[in-house]
Amino acid sequence: MSSVGEDCNELKQQYDACFNSWFSERFLKGQTDDSACAPIFRIYQECVKRAIKEKKIDLREIDPIFETGLEDDNANRSGGKQQAGKS
């Protein structure tokens, strides 16, 4: 399955390979520390967020669980505070 953004496909493949390796070689053997794939996941996640924004996809229209937009996420990273009461 491809990523939401064509530019993210290679990152998705790298993350999928890392996750599958971690799952089969560690998790199924009782090692639950999932930090090994965290760096590539963060890079992939940022790529997906950019693609969603570029394609003007409003996640709230797809699933009501998404109550905050990408702008809120960007504000949090740049020092803004999350509004109380939002999930």
C-alpha cells in the first residue's frame, strides 16, 4: 500500500521494514521497547502531515476523532500551548 503522499513512499517502506523487523524479532519475544523505529517514524509522520496539508485533506471530515488541525500541531511545536478540553 502506498503512502498518502508520493514523496513519502520510500519513508513508508523504511518504516514498515523497521516495524516488521521489530515486531517479529523483538516484540513477539517479549521485548516491548519500540524506540528502535521512532526516528524513522517521526520523519515519515512529518512527510505524511505535509502531504495531507498539501492535498488539503481535512481529517475531521473523514473521522470525527480528529478534532485538532495540523495548524494546532505546528503551534505546539513552536511553543504554543494546546487548548484545554481538546483531545
